[in-house]
Amino acid sequence: MKSNAPFARLLLGASMIFGLAGTALTPTVAFADDPGIPLTVRVLDNEGNPVKTAVVRHPDEQDRHRVNTELGTWTGSVLYMPDGSELIFDKGMTIPFEVSAPGYSNYSFTYTMRKRKNEVDVVLEKMEIDMTDEDPEDIVIQFGRDKPID
């Protein structure tokens, strides 16, 4: 069996030369001072597939949080409110959310935070659009809190 010692010395030497000694060989660690308890919202359709275009938001918040396009998930532990305050997720806290996506009916829910394993599955219903009586160019699909202009 061949020894890998020369390769290890070469790797260590290269990382020292390029200033990578502290980053390349040190594993990343989660800091204990990260604010809040994480909550993961997974947005699915009726067949259990991720809804890639969904957004999650707090009713009082102006920002919409897009889900991960592969998994249909959004994870957060703090929200930034319009008045500049932070809503940091803590155990026992009850937080309202709205989930929306184009072509799906909106869904609202309230979640009570636990100490760990805060995961919510949201199933969005596909909108039924009757295209027989309408011109396809005249159909308006509302999204989130959008209101049609009269």
C-alpha cells in the first residue's frame, strides 16, 4: 500500500502559499448566535410535486420569499418588517403566513413555533380556469395580493 504523505504535504503547502490554510482545511460550523429558530415551508401541488414559482410571506411584510426551485422549500428564522423591526422566530410564537403561486389558489396559515423540527407542508390547489367563454388574452390571473384595475 502506497503512502499519501507526499500528497498531503503538497496539499498543505499549496494551501499555505495561497492563504487557504484557515479556510480549506477547517470545516464550517453553525454559530450558536444565529438569530431565531429556523422554519421550513415546503410548497407542493396535489400530486406532491414542488411548486417552483411559489412565494412565502408574512401578511405585514412587504418582501416575498421565493422557494427553492428544486425542492419547493423556503427556510427562515427572522423576518424584516416595514417599520425596520425584526421578527425573530422563537419557541411558542404564533406567526401567520401567506403562500401564493401563479395558477394556484392562495393559501394562508398560522404556525406555532416549536423548539426544533419546524417544518410545514403546504398543498396549493390548481386554479380551475374555464377558457370556453373567454378570449385567452382577456383572462387575468391574480397573484398574491394583486387586485385587478377597473
